Amino acid sequence: MVCKVSVREVRIMEEIKAPIPGKILAIKCKVNDFVKSGQVLLILEAMKMENEICSDSSGVVKEIKVKEGDFVQSGFTLIVIGEGKNKN
């Protein structure tokens, strides 16, 4: 008996979510940028304080779901990071 197993590519994505409600002041990356773990991705203003939102892992920015000036609620997905390698 022969068993055929199909193998498909699995893409791991990380969603960077707003930890608190606030306003997007600045976006520090672009789609297709390679980012490192701990790198600042954007600045979120909440209660008159500027909060750096950083990447939890290294990878490539696949999608940016906000723009500067947007107001977001806690838990809203800001940026999606996927697998990828630094091109440098």
C-alpha cells in the first residue's frame, strides 16, 4: 500500500496589534521591508504619551493596515509580518 501525502507551503504570519487605544503618529516601515525583532514599527500616541510599537520577531512587512493620523482601538491589527530574509 502506497500512501501519498501532499505537502503545501505553510506561511507563518505575525500580527502586530495595538496594545491600547490611540492615534498613529508615525509609521517607521514600509511594505516589503525586512524588520528585526525589537525594531520600532510605528509610534502610537495614547494619553499624551508616545509609545513605540516594536516587532516581536524578524521578517518581512507584508501589510500595513493603518496610516498616520488613524485612531485605533486596543487589539486592532496594525501591521502583518511574514517570513522572509534580509536581502542585504
